[in-house]
Amino acid sequence: GKFLSAIDDFPLMTELDEVGGGVMEFDSPSGRIVEALTIGKVSKQKVQLFYRATLPQLGWKETAAGNFSREGEVLKLEFPRTMSGSQDSAIISVLFMFSPAK
């Protein structure tokens, strides 16, 4: 399987690829902040289902739709835009935002 370059234990579903220059990392006093932009030809629903099924196996707990927490970290999945295609085969972007829990 593939993993995000900035978070080595975070799986990247097969249909998604990181956008070149789309990773930002910051160190803050309370922990690391990472944003990673990906793109792929997949539906938003399939992305959501994949991460709902996969992340709990890695210790992440879904706290709200598209929001997860694990050991002092929070993760938010956002879908900034759909670029083209039908709902089932659209080219979408997925933004993964990791930050320290407050």
C-alpha cells in the first residue's frame, strides 16, 4: 500500500496521489501540524468509506463525519473541489489536515 509522505504510518488509498508541492509541515509548541493535498478519480463516498474502515485499525477514532482523533492528534478530511466527471468517477481533491488535539 501507499502512505502519505509526511505521515509515514498514514495509508493513502490506491486511487489517490499526493499533489506535488501539496504538503505543508509546521512544528508548533503543542506538536506537528501537517496538511497534505491529494487528488484522484474516485467518489467522495468511497474515500469516506475507506478511511472509516481503515483508520480504526490504526488507532484512530471517528469523532464526527470526516474527523478523527488518536493519541493527542486530530485529523480532518476535507474535499476542496470536484474537478470533472460524474459523481462516481469524478476527479476530486482530498485534503488531510493533522494537528495536535486541543
